Amino acid sequence: MIRINQDRKKKNVKRESWGSQAGFLLATVGSAVGLGNVWRFPTVTALNGGGAFVLVYLVIILLLGLPVMIAELTLGRAGKSNVIGVFTRLAPRSKWWLAGVLPLAASFIILSFYAVIAGWTLLYIFSSLAGFTAGLDTAGLASLFAVLTETPVYPVAAQAVFLILTVAIVVVGVKKGIERWGLVLMPGIFLFLIILFIRTMFFKGVWSGIAWFLRPNLAALSFSTVLDAVGQVFFSFSLGMGAILTYGSYLPRDSDIPRNSFYISVVDLGVAILAGLIVIPSLFVFGLDPETGPGLIFITLPAVFNTIPLSMLWATLFFLLLAFAALTSAISMLEVIVAYLIEELRWTRFTAAAAAGAGVFLLGVPAALSRGVLRGVLIGGLDIFAFLDFIASNLMLPLGGLLLIIFVGWVWGVRKAAREIRTLGVGFRLEGAWSFLVRFVVPLAIGYILISGLRPKG
Ligand code: TRP
């Protein structure tokens, strides 16, 4: 690994970089804003008593989300490399590069089932446009969902199409692919969100839902609320997996990392809250259960749209929103793998993106079939979907995040990190607070989460 880095210095291979500050911000917000905001956040909030959870979520963003995002961006920019390369460059002749293996594997696994759900959103864009969802009630929509996700050919084909789109963007490169598509897709996401939000505000009785969503009911607070909030912040901010690190590695020296991290966090939080304000009050108005799991967005919400005029328009907009958001996130997961293959194994971008896409597809096929022909196949008591999600999200993500933060806090060191942040006169007023959080609070919190995540639920 070290040899390879020396080779690169010799050959002086030109690394890619972002074309503009706005391009970087939109791409990174694109990584953060995904199914985690539009689907997971409203669900987790509903399960945790509404406003109380939102309050805890805010605190966890300040204590964990923001500091870890700053750490990942700084590590990436200082190492100017992929998730393995940053360790070999900043701690040469050590075993720290192993800390990059987990994020790499987690990217692969998470993308494989993320693409399956993203594929469903494509099926639903098509179904809404074709009128298949029109006029159906919850029961009708439940059978449509069964047909679309259990017949083998639909979910697998949709997953393939989604991955082809992802590969097609990543193949073109950081500036011309990822950045340019961010500039196209992100405004679309914001536009769809705002239109859907305004429409929701015109529902009669929307206020009781909003009140439930935002009123901090402190009695609903428990320790598991905090655990859920930590998991949600990590997932939604794309942390612990090298995605933010990889995007940070394409940053120019004069970029203001703390300020950018603040902007990205605020927008990601804002999108999650807007999505919550669309999903939760709609359910209240129509007296539907904030049911969890895929049913919430693929069955219940289309049922809500079907009770208002122009239902086809609203359903299409909503699934376009989901598909766009999933695409910009999937791009960042694929780029983690592609950057590694290009820089460490010296593959071309084309080979790297195509091979990684194909590998992710193959690994995802069992997940895509897990509601259909592979229903009932269990690994350790979990179906294939849940199994992949469990090992990646509950084990690899937190462990990867923990190693990364220990490296920044204790091995490479907060001093060097702060110096990197301050390059070219960028201010870092909160250095003291950040160092304390990164060295003590974040590792203890993640370590604890990791251990509690290992305990069998029941
Ligand atoms: N943040 C994205 C979402 O909210 C998902 C995502 C992209 C992600 N990259 C990641 C999650 C890296 C964990 C790690 O849907």
C-alpha cells in the first residue's frame, strides 16, 4: 500500500477536484439527503414519540454529527486520498490502513440494499405515471406493493436500472459527473419538497399533526430515544463510511471546513424536518397509522394522495423526490469504492465504476428477491435484507466510525487536524470544543452504541 502511494508521488497522477464551492456543497448535501431523510427520519420520529425525538436529534447533531463531519472532511483533505489511502499517507508503516477496510466493505453492502429500495421508487414513479396507483385504497395499494416487490423480475430490473444510472454518473468523474449532476438533481429535490410541503399545509386539520411532530413531549424520552437518534444522525449525515471523507479529499486547501460542515448539517436537518412535516401530518389528517417500514411511503402515503385531486401528480412528485434523493446518495457510496479502486489498485475510472456497480448489483439480487422467491430464507434469524442491514449499519458503520474518530482524535491528532483546517487563514473558533468532543464524547458514545447494538433485541 505504501509502495503504491510512493509510486503515485513519482508519477504525480493528477487527482480530481471539485470545480466550485457550490458544486462541492450540493454534492455533499446530495450524499447526506437521501432515503434517510425522507423515509427513515419520519418513521423513527413517529416511533419515538414525535417532538421529543426531534429535540434529542438536534442535540446529537451538535455533539456528534457536526464534529464527525468536520473530522471526516479534514481527514480526507489532509490525506488527499481514498478511505484506505488517507491512513497509509497520514500514518505510514502502520496497520491503520486496516481501519479503511470496514468503511469500504460497508459502502458495498449498504449500497447493495439501498439500490433495491431505490429501485422500488423507480417502479412507483412508473406506476403513478401509468395510473396503476390511481384510485386504490390502502388494501389495493398493499397488493400493488406485493406485486411490485415480490415478482422477481420487477425489483431486480429496477435495481439494475438504478445502479446503471448511478454508475453512469460516477463514470464521468468528480467534476463532470458527480458535481454536475448534483447541480441538476439537488434543485429538483428542493423544488419537489417545497411543492409537496405547501400542498400538505392546505390539508384541513394539518395542525394537530404538526403539533404532535414538533411539540417536545419530554415524557416520551428514554435511553433508546438517544440510541435511535445517534444511529439516525450517522446514517443521514453519511458518516462512518468514508463517503464524506472521500468528498473531502477533492476539496481545495482554502475551503472552510467548519463552515461547510455547518451548512451541510443545517440543510440535511432542514430536509428531514420538511419531509417529516409532509409525511406525518398527512397521516394524521387521514387518521392513518404512522405505520413503520416500507409500508409508510409505498402504501400509506399513496393512499393519502389518492384522496385529493390530482393524486397522480402528487404521487409522482413524491417518488421523484425519493428517487433523486436516493441517486445522489448512492453516487457517494459508489465513489468511496471507485476512488479506492482507482488510487490503490490503479484501475481506470471506467473499469472501477462498472465492476463496482456489477458487484453491488450481484450482492443486492438476494436482497431484491427476499420478499419474493427467497422469502423465508433466514440468516441468523434475519431475512437477507435485514441481515445485510444489520451487519453493515449496526456493526460495520459504528466500528468504522469509531476507528476513524480515534485516529483523528488520538493517532493523527486533533492538533494536526486543526492545523489542516486553519490552512490558508481559515478560522476555527470552536477548536477547543471540537477537540474535546472528538477525543472523548464521540468515541465513548459510539463505543456504547456499538455494544448496545450487539445485544439481541427482544
Ligand atoms: N445519507 C444517506 C441518506 O440519508 C445515505 C448514505 C449515503 C449513507 N452515504 C452514506 C449512509 C454513508 C451511511 C453512510 O439516505
